[in-house]
Amino acid sequence: MGAARFQLTHMGPYLFREERSDPDPRLHHFIPDTWQRELLDVIDNNESAVIVAPTSSGKTYASYYCMGKVLQESDDGVVVYIAPTKALVNQVVGTVYNLFTKALPKGSVVCGVFTRDYRHDTLNCQILVTVPQCLEVLLLSPHYQKWTERIRYVIFDEVHCLGGEVGAEVWEHLLVMIRCPFLALSATISNPEHLTEWLALVKGYWQCVESTMENADPSRNALKSSKRQQRARVGKPSYKVRLVWYKERYNDLEKYVCSLKDNDFVIAHYHPCAALTVNHIEKYGVPADLQFSPRESILLYDAMVHIWPERSRMQELEPEEFSCFKNKVVIMRTDAKKYEEELKKEMLSWMQLDPGKVNQLLQYLKPQTFDSARIEKERMFPCFVEKLKEMDRLPAIFFSFNIHSVEWSASRLLTNRLTRQYTHSHNSEGEKNLNRKLEKAIKSQRRTYAAYLHSNSTARIQRLILWDAEIKEIKKSLKKSKEVPPDCTYVDRAGVDSETFRKIVSRLRWTRGGSGLIRLLQRGIGYHHGLMEYKQRQVVETLFRLKHVKVVTATSSLALGINMPCKTVVFTEDSVYLDALNFQQMSGHAGRRGEDLIGSVIFYDIPLPKIDRLLKSDVPKLKGQFPLNITLVLRLMLLVAKADDKEDAKAKALSLLKYSLMSFKRPKVKCMLKFYFIYSLQFLVREGYLNQECVPIGYAGIVSHLYYHEPSNFALVSMLVKGLFHKLCVPVIVDGKKTFSEDVMETLVVVLAHLFGKRYLPPCAKKFKKLFSHSMVFLRPLPEDFAAAVKQYNARVRKNFGSFLLTVSKLADGSQEYRLPLSEIDFSGTECEDSELVSHLMPGTESRSAVSPFACLSNITDQDLFGVHVTNDAILRTLNVDVSNIPLLCLNKWDQSGRKYFLNAYALDFYKHGSLSTLASDNWLNMGDAFHLIRDFTLTIQSIRISLSELCGDEDDNVVLALQQLSDAFSKKLWKRR
């Protein structure tokens, strides 16, 4: 074996990198790379940046450098750190407390937190850690304008959430509304240039706004001269947006496929090229993020030689003859990357010469796998983990998408360890002999003591002392023999001592399922999912980082920003949620920088076609989601009407309306959004939330306060206006106080559950109704008068937004609408004019001008756009509008077979029996899920009560009192010691 081949095959993780050796005076604890120094320059120049780099590459340190810079500049400036989840908020807060201390004026603190259910030092801190929805509340509130002027930097962690389906528009709102510089961090953005270009346009808007406001009103400038002087001292904010894109992982990732054969595990290496097909390469080329380890480059070369040995270029690519390796004793990492690129180019040239050879090559690289039943793989899961332990592949994270599977797998591992220890102890003759010896020694000691009582002799005293010493020695040996053997636990004994472990797990006292989790942690096993209590997640994360816990089963929530690097990542369950984005986020945890030479990703019980798609699919491009809804329009009107700084409020509102990512470089979409805004204003005026001058009136405050519950917030107000709640909430006087009967309370719960507590059960759940002993499970229908109010509200919505759909249909792209989506056959050309099919598809009458031509085949007309159940199928797809953008409240839901879904009666059942464990057993809920649902329902009741109380100004109002009684009842049952 030549030197070059040997280094690529066996020394890939050790290849030297071209790292800088000159220290940077701005950082003292490590020497940054060139791209990291660029981040420091961005922050020092008060610029904005989109930072795209792999997980564990060192991009997050820029956030903390930014925090330190703002803390040094003044006692007034604020850095806002936006995390996607509450779990990540808590992790960042812990890091901030460890890194920063500062003497501040009385009343000010370094770090504050703001989440929906927890606020601490939100407005008097210099580093605020929050979630997107909470910062949006601050930015859109007219009462916090002065606070927002203090913001110097905003840090968006995991900014690729901008492309998600739930809550993505909030990330967009924040990026558009902030005036200050920002850092947008992500490991998984496929089109960062597009995102950067859009953000640069937004910053250009704010630059124009600032310039216009300074020149238009001299008196305004006089009032703000001191603020400008202060900003001059800390550095003027820049409107430049840079893209910092670093593509190389520090550790290589190698993929493996595990299959079961004759009760043994076959773990086969999966070459990245094995995921490709000739058709995929012809259409898209080789994916840019399909990277090889040096060993995989050699494997590809050997496979190419095997398939086409007579190919002349193979000699040039022979490792010992390759130009970058020749005459070199030591190969650099960059040389190996150049070799990888040349092999990819050669494979593309084969595509031009002989695609059949490429097909043979790809088939040759595919690993051999063996099919087995899924239940068999589940049974063998503990043995698989033991196999990884033998291969020195721990610590590992085992990802699943089902919370029950996550907890069940961890329990299976514990049972396996306990069974092994039980077998081990019962087969141990040494322990039996020690027990017999101890029993014999104790009997002899008792006889000697009895004799000593009758005759006080020195010899007997000495014998007692000897027996006592022997008993202590036997007990010591017995205790040692009862210690958990190394093969019965995953704990690393060098990680955490017993005293430290006890202190850490003591936090789990009084938490749900805390005792069970402690038993798992004692064996080095943990689980992690979003429905655990915060303390439980924190303990698991801490012990994993301290190397006490070596095996963690987890859902995808762990992948979103949580810092838990490991040696191996295992995918244990196929799911529709396992897509390219989730796969990249999860696999990014494999390979700990500075500890592991290489990271491993293992597919366990994942079909090969699914693995192929995951490896060759690109992360979806960020295109933006629909940016507006009716409640947001109302909140913008409230901001403009009530703000002290009217110009700033108008600028924020216009930024949201004019600069959405969805409409970037798409003028027709921008025009459609303008129509949506106009129809939203019309709806709000007709419903009585705005007057003719678009000033908020009436129940506008309640609707905006419940913005996250649209359209239920509008339906609630419709019921209030009709007096239905006052008609329901008739009190009785008990001991001089107004109280409400159980019938009133239960009916109120039913109404609120239909509005704010919807959770559907599948139609088949009706078969199991007899199994539920303590719960109703299926929520009873809405009372008739309340249901009638909802139907009237929906009719008004259909009338208004049906007209909107008819209007914007003229903006549809006809060439796309008359093209089949998969085959791309076009029916709009002149050659199709004589076709009967085309004449039927083309809108020959006015009644089909706004409906998809293919939906016309089902005899759907424009009038069907006013019916919610067919809107998504009938609407013109190039309009980028669907039924979720229309505030209709559906009281019923059916599946494709026409079977009705049932609403889960978890809120009513909990009100009756107050037991989370019963909810978990009867209502098909996880314990953590049940807790979060009831807590959110309770918070919603409190929000409605507070809003109504502020609106009517009467604490003695019957509806306010009824909601207070209901809120107290839920809180008392929820927060009792569990």
C-alpha cells in the first residue's frame, strides 16, 4: 500500500488542516479561523450577517462575543437572543449566567427571560433571551416603544425556522421590523444568498426611513439629539448585510445501515454515492452537500476501477499518481477534498460517455442489507445498543418521532440491564459464600458476647473485637460484590461521582415521572422530548454532557439547537417527519469536536429507499410563508393608533406589509397581499373592530390579546356581542357571594373547549368508548345558540373572503394553471384549441373564472370557493393562498371517507376528575402532553378574563366572575402536588 492510499484509508481523521496559528487579540481562549474572524469584524462594525455553518463548527460563539461587546459599551443597550423553543431558551440563559457578570445600577440585571408562561426581568435586563412570539408582542405593543429603541443587536438562532409550517411568519415579522443590526444563525439553509439579498432590501428600507425622518422634522431631531450622541459613542449601526457561509464540518460523518441476520447485527457502511441514481444525476447533478470522508474517496475510486478498469483517467486518479498527492510525504485535508472533487467530476464525465457504467457503479456501492420484521428489531433493540457499546460507539442519541417509543425504548434498556444483573448475581458463588460466612460470623459474635456477660475476661473482649473487624470486612466485600457490574450499566464511572450525581438528580424530586427517570439515569440511560418538564430535560442534558449518561432516546425536539454532541446518532423509526431538514439537524449532533475523530450516523429500521432520499435531497429553500392574518392587521392598526411615536409605528407597519419574503421578486404576490390587506380592513370595519378611519374600537383589544387563537378569537367576540355568555353565566348567591353552578361551569368549559381546546381523535376511536371508565373522552356538541352564532360568523367570513378570492384570481399565472404538475404537459397552447378536454378545462364561462381548470372536471364553480371544504382543491394554485388564510371556524371535521373526527374532551374531563394520569389513560394523551394542554387551556381562560375585565371595567361582571371561578378551579387541580 502506497503512502497516499494508506493516509486516505486509515488516517483521514488525522489529516492536517490549514488552520491559522496567529492569535486574535479579541479572543483569548482559542485561535479563530478566518471565517470566524469575519464574524468578529461584522460585530465590531455593527453590521448584520447571515451565518450558515455546520453544527459544532463554532458559529454560536459569535453570539456571546456580541453580548459581551454590548455589555462593555453601556449600561443601557440591549441584546435580544431569539431561540425557537423554551428548552433552548433555558440552555442559553444558563450559559449567559456562567459567562457574564457586571455591576449595574440598582434595578438593572444582566440577563432576563420572556416566554409565554414565564417572565423574569424582561424590561430591566441587558441580555433578553426569548422566543419569537414574545418578542413580536413587545415590538407590536405601543407601550414598549421606548424599550425597543434600546435594542442594539438581535440574534436569531436556528433562523431556518423561517421556512417552517407553524410560526414561520413570526420569524419573518421580526426580521423585517427590527431597525438594529442582527445575526441570523443556521446550519441548514440551502439558499442563503436569496435570504441575504432580501434582508439587504429590508435594511435599505430602514435606512431610507431613518434618513427621511431626520430630514422631515427638525423638532423631532432636537428631542432625539441626546440619543444620537449616545449611539455615536457606541458606534453607529450599519445597514450592510453580509453572508458568512462556511460549508466544511470539522469531523467527517460516515453513514451505516444496520440489519438483522440470524439474531446478529450486520452494520454495513453506506457510501454517500449509493443514494444517487442516474436519473437524479441527469436532472440535478451531484448534490453540493454530498461530502465524503477520505476513506470514502478511496472506496469510490476502487469501485470506479472495478467497473471501468480500462478507462485511461483511472491512472491519473490513482492515489500515488494524483497531482495533489505526488511527491508529498504528508497529505493535507485540503488535498483530500481536491481528490474528492476530481472523483465527482470523473463520475459526471461518465454520465456523458456511458450512463450504464454509472448505474453499475452506483449499484456496486450499495450495501447489502437483510430484511426482518419490525417487531423483531424492536425486540432486539437492547442487544443493538450493547453491540454499539462493544464497538465503542457510545455515547449515542437514538432518534424517534414518537414520544411513547422514546420512553418505551429507554425502559426496555433498563429492564435488559436489570435482568442481566439479576442473572449475574444468581450465578455468583462468591456472593453466596460471603453471605454464609457473614451469617456464621454474626452467630459466633453473639455467642462470645453472651459468654462475656457471664465472665468478664480479656480474651473474650479480644475475640469480640476480632469478630467485629471480620464482620466489617465481610460486609465490605459483600457490598463490593453487589456493585453494578460494568456490563450491567452504561455509566462511565470516571464521569460523575456519586455525591455529584445525587445533587443533580435531587432536582427531579416532585416532578412527573421523576423517580422512574432517576432509575434510568442511575444506569446511564436517559430520554428527551418536548413534553418533559424543564428540570427533567436539564438534568438529562447535564449528565449527558458530563459523560455519566451514554444512551439517550430522543424526539426531534432535541435536534433544534440543544447542545448535546455525541459520537453516534441512530435513527430508529421511519416517519413522515423524517425529512432532509430534520435529518441534517439530527445527524449534526454526531462527532464531538476535540473528542471524536469521526461521527457515525446509523440507520436502524429505516427502509433503504427512504435513506436514499434523505442523503440526496436538498434542504427545502426558504421561500417564506403567508405573512398576514386578520388579527395581525388589527394589531398593526392598534400600534399606529396608540403609539406615542407615530412615525416609528407607521414605519413598522409598512415594513410588514411591503417586504415579505414570500413576495420578494414576485410582484403579483405583492399585489395579492395588498388585496388581502384591503379585504381584512373591510372585514374588521364590518365586524366593528375598526371605525371608518381605521381606528380600533370595541372588542379590538380582546381579539389582539388572543392573536394566537385566530379564528376562535373572532368567534368568541361574536358570542359576547350576542350576549350568549351573559345569558349562560347566571350566578347564585352563597354566603353573600356570587357563585356559579356546576352545570354552568361545565357548559362554559364545553364552549371554551370548542374554541380554544381543539384536539381531534380519529374516527375509529368511537369503537373503544366502553373502555373509558372515568372520562367522557368525546366532547359533546356546542350548545345550539352558540353553534348558531358560529354559523352566522362563518357566513360573513365566506361572503367577504369569497369576494377576495374572486378578485385576486386575475393575478394567477395562466401558463402554470393549465400545466399538469408532474408531467408538465401544457394545455394552453394554440395546438390544443380543438381538443374537447381542453375546451372543458379552459374557463369558457364567467362562473369558472377563479377555479382551477382541473377542478372544473369535478363540476366545481366559482361559487364553491365560498365553501371551506373544497377551497384548497378548487383555488388557483399560483395564487399562494389556501383556506388557512381565511378566518373560518370549522365546528366539524371529516376524513376522506366521510367519517367524522371527534373532539377530545380532555378539558371537560380534567375539570371533572382533576387527574392527569386518568387523562393519559382514557383520553389517549401522554402525561406531558396532558399537562401542557391543561396548562395552556388555563392560561387562555385567564387571558380572556383579564381582557374582559379591562374592557368592561367591572370586576363584578358575571362573565368575568365565572371565568375567575373556572380559572381558579383549573389552577387548583393542575398545580396540586402531583
